[in-house]
Amino acid sequence: MLNRFPRTRPGAGLRRRSARCVALVLGLAAAAGLVAAADASVATPRLTLREVFGLAVAANPNQAVLVARRAEAEAERRRAAAYPNPELEFAAGWADGRDADADSRTTLAVAFIQPIEWPAARRARAAVAATGVDAAAWDAAMDRAALAAEVRRAFGTVLFRQRMLTLAREDAANAAEIEAIVDLRVAGGEAAELDRIKVRLERLRADRAVSVEASRLAAARTVLAALCGDTLSADFVVEDAWPDEPEPADTDPAAAWTDHPALRLQEAVRARHEQELRLAEAARRPGLAVGLAAAREYDANSLGGFLRLELPAWDRNAGGIAAAAARRNEADAQLARLRRDIHRDVALAVQGLQQAREQRATFDGGLRQAATEAYRIETLRYREGEVDFLHLLDTRRTARQVEAEYLLSQYDVQMARAELDRALGKGDVEP
């Protein structure tokens, strides 16, 4: 009966022990490198999501525009509260008597006129100005909500790229360790030269992946730094805020039906058009003014008061009323459409977040730990010559793919959360 196991070559045990020693040295070196990297990360300031959002709010270029709009709306309200200015009229001339011997005399006249505004028109004009202030405030709230969602997306992208770069560096260190083991096995005649070529190719791929991930991280940092007004350093680090366990779904979508900034802004626009309609209806009433007149005439002096009415005989502002009513009706239609769009966006965002959480939950059953342990075991088996190099590479790639998919699932949850915050119109970045 033939022996199913190959006979151990002379010196094989020594070479295996050498391989173990080399692997141990490489492992210690990698550990030392990780400790040094950890010390460097401690020295580097780590920015939290709330800190980044504060910097982005301070550097928001729209802030000056929104402040100017608010100031303009406040000025309009002050102007609307003012009363109409009075009018003062002077007249002077000469008058001759009809008698042949009558002298020429100077005549003077002065009139003081105060327009009187109907109470309904005054209230409507003040209400129009007040809705402008409300609209400016909700416009600022909309801009803040959009900025919060954008910052959360950019922050999550930087954090994802940081993790992917760390994973790429760990993978490159593993590739270097395997390359050292393969070199020893090839030198001892326990592995083919083809294995050396394959492992060097894997090492090149791992090193290139590090460069690619570093470039992607730099691009993500550029986007986040631009939101903060380029006040961040080139190599800033964001705080790892992703939980290892799924957070509870504590979002209340019903708040969007009444508190969404876009909805409140449209309601303010609708209220403005409603008051403009009231103002147009009040404009068809007669114009009213009271006055006091004094005159020095040729043969007498006079003093009296008067009441002046502007009769809407030919123009009753029908066109202005119709135009204001049309704008009010258009605002009603836009408000109904906006409510429908918010319902749709929130529902889709909730579904997207739920799906992302379900995808992340697939890793809660120990899949990552199992893949990592399988790679560790197969590495030991390869050192002992129990498995071939292709089997080891397949296990290594599987372990890395599992970890990359886990990071991607975390990233998808953060992006879905940012989309839900945008749909809800949240102006903050609270977890």
C-alpha cells in the first residue's frame, strides 16, 4: 500500500521553524507600526461631526445673503407700519379788482392735507410685511438643513475613506508577510517559483490599493474642507462615530408634516399672497384725505377744512384683485404638491435607511470574525505545507472583501441617515 503522505525532506523542519520566526518578526514589526500609528493619531486633533458642522455654519457663504434678506424683510415691516405722510400745498399770486380804481393785491393760500388709510388696508399691508419676515427666517432654516445633510454626507465619506485606507494598509502588511513566507518556502524547495510571482503580484496590488485609497481620502477631505471654508489642515482626521451595533430607529417622520422648513416657507408665501389679495380688495374703496386750508384773497381772508374722496368710478382694481387671487391659488397648489413630495421623500428615505440597516445587520452573526479566523488558520496551514498558495490567496481575498463590505454597509447607513435628515428638513447633526 502506497504512502498517501509525502516524505518529509531533510531540513524541512528547520525551514519551517525559520518561516515561523520570520513571520513572528514581521508580526511584531507590524504591531509596532500600528502602535506608532496609534500614537500619531492621538497627537492629531480628531474632529467630531458636531465640530465640523459648527465650522461649516460659520463659513457658510450663504449666511451673508440670508442675513441681508432678513434685514430687508425687517425694513419692509417697519415701512409698512408707518403712516402716510401729510401734504403741504402753497399758492401765491396777484388779483385786480373789477372797479376802475381798484388796486392790485397779492393773494396767498396754504393747504395741509393728511391722507387717511382704511384700517383693513393698513392691516393687510402690515400682514404682508410680517409674512416676508417669516419667509426669510424659514429660508435660513432650509439652508441650514441642506448644509447639515451635506456635512453629514461629506463627514461620512471621509470616515469611510479613513477606514478603507486603514484596511488597505493592513492588507498590504499581510501581503508582505505572506511574501516573506513564500520566499522562504521557494528557497527551501517547498513551493514553486510561480508562487513567488503570484505573491509579488498580490503585493503590488495591495500597495496600489493603498495609493488609490489615499487619493480617495484626500479628495473626500477636500470636499469636507471646502464646506468648512478651507479652515481645516490638509491631513485632518475625523472622529470614528460609527457604532458597531445598529442604532435604534428613533426618527419620527410625522414631524416633517408640520415642521419642515420648506413647508413652513411655502405656507409663509401662501399667507403673503392671501394678504396681498386682502390689500387689493381694500384698494377699491374710495381714497380718503382730510385737510385744512387758509387763504388771503383780494377782498377777504378765509380758513376752513375739507374732506377729499377719490371715487373708484371707472377703476375698481378688478385686475389687481384677479391677479392677487391667481397668485394665492397658485400658492395653494404649490403647497399641496410640496406636502405630497415631502411625504414621498420621507417614506423613501425611511425605507432606504431600513434597508441599509438590514444589510449591515447581516454582519452581526459573526461573519467578519469567521472570515478573519479562517484567514488566520489558512495562513498557518500554508506555513505547514497543508494547503497550496491559491487556497491561501482565496481565503485572504474573501476576508478582505467581507471587511470591505462591512465598511460599505456602515457607509450606506450613514448616507441613508443623511438623506432622511434632508427629507425631514433637520437643521442639526445630532446622532
